[in-house]
Amino acid sequence: MPRQAVQANVKGKLREKAVKVLAEHHFTEESFIEYVYWMLSASGGIDFIDCSNVPHIPNKKTRRAMRDARKGKGLLPPQSIDDLRQKYRD
């Protein structure tokens, strides 16, 4: 089967880190892309990718809420332990 070129624009630092990891596992960029394509074709989906250890990156709204919470902005202190428990139940 004739080979075809695949092009992708990737941020430089991300690519540098990924290339180092690939090299540690004896992959080139080309061989890894071919491997992933082969797995996609064989499995018919992306279920073979284990995302259990991938950190979830919060969106802009969540990041803002986290920043505000760290600063104490918009937080209301509970009036009692029972009040605190009730807030977590709701």
C-alpha cells in the first residue's frame, strides 16, 4: 500500500516533550502515528485509549470559580455544623 503524508500543527513545547517520551519507548513520531491509526482501524473506535490518568483541565468558568474560592470571594461561612451539613446535602 502506498504511504501518504500526514501533517499536524502542534505547539513546540508539547511536541518536544512528546518526542522525548516516544523516544524512551523506542517510537518515532511517524511510527507512533502509524500505530495509533492501526489501533483505530483494528478497534473501530478510540476505546483502546486509557484516559484514566489524564488530568481534567478545568474550563474558564471553573478556573474563575476556583480562583475566587481561594480568595474567599463569594463564600458564606456556615452558621453552625448543622448548617454546613445541610449545605452539602443540597
